[in-house]
Amino acid sequence: MVIAARVGVALLGALFLVIGAGLIFNTSDAAADLGLPNMMAAGYGTVRADIAGFFLGGGLISVVASFRKDASLLWPVQLLVLLALAGRVFTLVVDGPVAAGLMSMGVEVAILVLLLWAKRVWQQAPI
């Protein structure tokens, strides 16, 4: 179970890093994939700084936590994803299910479950 948790968190981290890199190096297409087409110049900076930073930060922490098998490093990633989910719940209430992205909400819940499971497995495993 420990190895499966480490692989799962490492893969999540790698996915986040790929998404973050895509947002930095292919900003226009990546932003359009996220529903942000036709941005002005300031929008590119926001995507690169804020959204890419979210994914790169979460990805880097996830990879480091996985390699070190350090459950105490997972809370920042859990917090980032939980805040993103909270924003989607707010959007669901205010703007409806299409704007909120129900599939994205499901992915965020699955990520939180993976991180919680990995944290428990790592804390219970002998060193």
C-alpha cells in the first residue's frame, strides 16, 4: 500500500507539473482548454503566474512528498485543491452546474481522497 500511495502521489505531482508547464509555455492553447479564450496580454500573465503557479507548486510538493514519503508535506496540496473545490461549489451555487464544471469537481474530490489515503498510509507504515 505504501508503494501504491507513493506512485499515486508522484503521478499526481507529475500531472500537475505537466499542466503547469503547459500553462507557461503554451499559454494561449492551455488557457483556451480551461475555458479562457481570447485573453489580453495581462490575462497571459495571470494564467502563467496564478494558475500555472497553483499547478507547479502542488506538483512539486507532491513529487517531493512522494519521494520522501513525508505525509506532513501533503497538507499544502490538500489545501490548494480544497480551496479550488470551494470556489467551484460557490460557482455552482451562484452560476449553476455548467459554469462550476461538475467533472472538475469530481476530479478535485478524487485528488483529495488520494491525498488523504496516502497521508494515512504513510503515517501508519513503519519507517
